[in-house]
Amino acid sequence: MNSTAQSINTTFRWQFASSVFITLVQVIGLVLLGRYLDFKELGAYALFQIAFRFALYVFEPGMYFSIVQRHSSNSTLLNILTRKQIWFILIPVILVFAGSFWSDDERTWRIIIAAVMLIWTIGLGSLFHNLLIFYNKQKEIAKFQSIAYFLEFVWILSLIRLMDPLTVFVFGVVLRYIIFYGFCFWQEKKEKRSQDEISDEEIEHQHIKPGRSNMLSQALSFIQGQYDTVLITLLFGLNVLGPYNLATEYSYLAFSKINPLFHKAIFPHLSKAHKNKEDTAVIIQESITQFLFVMLPIYILLWINRSTILNLAYGQKSEELAWMAGLILIVAFIKSVNNQFTTFLLALGKAGFILKLNLWIFISNYIICTLFYFLKIDLNVFLIFSILYSLLYLAVGIYYLQSVLKSTQLIVNSSTFKVLLSAAIGFILCLGLVMWQGYNLFTLSSTVICFFIMLYILNKNRVTGLLQLRILS
């Protein structure tokens, strides 16, 4: 366990350093996005984001999932996986082109070209990214990610006043991934490729089948996750989808940065521990506790201070964004926890269950979407429903993971409950401070300081470990 913990902590440190820098760049980018695009343009950008996120969900890692999950690779396997990945890439490319006929905006073709370029870049470039994870080159990956985001930021700052802002933002994302995967390709060519002995039967059952299941599961997860976008577009149009998407970007910022940190640090080592028949329950317990210790304070502070933060960033647009974000933040936190349970189950070889669950969620989501559309549901009612709906599937994930472990130990322990109690006390104190002082910069800084001090008093060892960038003791 000590060597596993050390490996996980080392991976986490490099990814954390990269994530802090990337988050700073992204926050500034989000502010520019909100200031330079009107609500309709934000809606168009949201549609581009659908294609982008689909590519990221499905093709990263895509068919290359098994390389890291099984800890084995050779050139024959990589060629087979790449051929299958290419066939899957053609499907969204055709759908993106078909979508162009639904719009008469002159900028549609620019967005279509950018989306197609991005799908191919992620679909083919993910091979080299996953090989570097397989080689445990987390330091290099972290550096490449930071460079790519920085150069995208330079692109935006250089051209935002000279070109159509929507086009600048869209092709900035494409540039980011071309640079990132280009560096991954360059680094991978410097490494000595692993040539493990893998039989045809192993390729089919331990690589192709799990990779295909995971990719289809991710596709279903993404599509079922877009039902809110579909519903809002149908009911309210791009003028509401724009601010909704911006509020969602704000609400999921912590999710998008911290969840991958834990996933990249934990998944390779948990799957290896499972393969070597080590005690995975201990790793899961500590991972859940530390994840909650990081995420709960962040989401509590974002929720309490959302009006102040959004007002600083977006001015007059902030009022409409704040009430949406108040509910979306809760959904985002629940889904972030759900995402961690998915990581654990995938590492334990339960890709088949995740696929079945996502298929069920996909069907139920679009039944709900159809029902809500005909009922002309109010947006507030929909967001409250989303909270309860997310909690339901969190309960399913917890129950199934507990049954998979086949252990008398609970997947949470006394340390987890201590973290939950600390977060509850911090929430009450900080909310009281905001109600007393109102929404302003003083309150924002005070709540952050207050929360940190209280967490340190109640969880000194855990805070010390995080300051040393350790997520497992």
C-alpha cells in the first residue's frame, strides 16, 4: 500500500501543478467569453461545446482505455485499436456535417470545420496521451497541458479584437489540442515502446471488448447528459441556452479540473492493485475521504459567494447567471462524486455495468425530456428535479460499489464522516457571515479564510497532507 500511495501522490502532484495554472487561464478565458459574446453567440458556442465534449468523452481514452486498465501494450494491439477508433470517429463527423443544415448563420461552417478538426485531433491524438500515461510520464503530460492552454490563451488575447470573437474562441480550442497531442506524439516517440506478449484471445476479450464497452458507455453518458441542453433549446431557445451554458461552465469548473486529477492519479494504480489482488477497499476509502475534503469546501464557497464572483466577472449579466448557478452547482457537486464512483468501478473491471447503467439513464433521460417538453416545464422546477435525479443515481453507484468490494468494510469510514461534519460546520459559519455582511469582496475573502482555518483545526493532518500534495497517507 505504501508504494501505491507514493505513486498516486507523485502523479497527483504533477497534475495538481498543471491544473492550478490551467484553471487560472480558464477562469480568465471564461470572463472574456462572457464579456465578448452576447447570449445568442454564447448559445452557438454551447453547441460547439457539445461536439467538443463528445469527442473528449468518447475518444479520450476511447479504444485505448485497455492500455492503461490492463497495463499491457504492443504494436499489433495499437494498430487494431486505432483502426477501430477511426471507424467510430466517422459517426460524429457525419452527424456534425448534417447539423449544418439546421442553421442559416454565416459562421456555421467555421464552427462545423472547427468541430470536425477537433474530433479527428482528439480521436487520433489520444493514443499518444494514453501511451504516456501507460509509461507513467505524468510530469511530461502536465507540462504539455499547461503549454497548450497558455498558447490558446495567447491566441485569444492576440486576436479577440481583430477577428470575430466566436471564431477566435472556437479555433482556440482546436489549437489547444493540436499542440497538446503534438507534444504527446513527440514525447512518445522518444520512449521505448512496450511489446508485451498478448494473444489474439486477450486482444479480443481484454482489450477490444472492454474498450468498446467503455467508449459506448461514455457516448451514452454524454448523450444522456445533454438532455438538459436539448430541453432548454427546444423550450427557450439560444437566448436562454447561452446564459445557462455560462452558468454551467462556472458550476462545473471545479469538477472539470479536480475530478480528472483524482482520476489520473487513482485509476492506473487502483486497477493495478485490483489486478495484483491487493486490498482495494483501503485505497477507495481514503480516495473518497480526500476527494470530499477537497471538493466540499470548494463547492460550498462557490455556492455561497456565487453572486459576488459572477458580478465581478460579468457585471449586468450576473443576476440571471447567479440564480441558475445556485441550483446547477448542487447538481455539479453530486455528479462529481458520481464520477469518482465510476472511476472506481472501471478500475475494478466493471465497464459492463457502467455501460448498462448509462443505457438505462439515457433512455430515462429522454423520456423525461419528452415529458417535460410537452408539459412546458418551468426552468426552476427542472433544475430542482435534476438535483433529486442526480442523488438517485449516486445512491445506485454507492450500493453497487459496496457489493462489488464484497467486504464487511464500508466504502466510507469515520474519517469520511469527520470531513462531512467539518464541511457542514463551515457551511453554517460562512453562510452566517454572508448574511451578516452581504455579498462583497470582503465577505468573499473572509469566508475562504474562515473555512480554511476551521478545516485546519478539525483536520490538521489531512490539511498538512494536502499542503504537501498527498492524497493518500
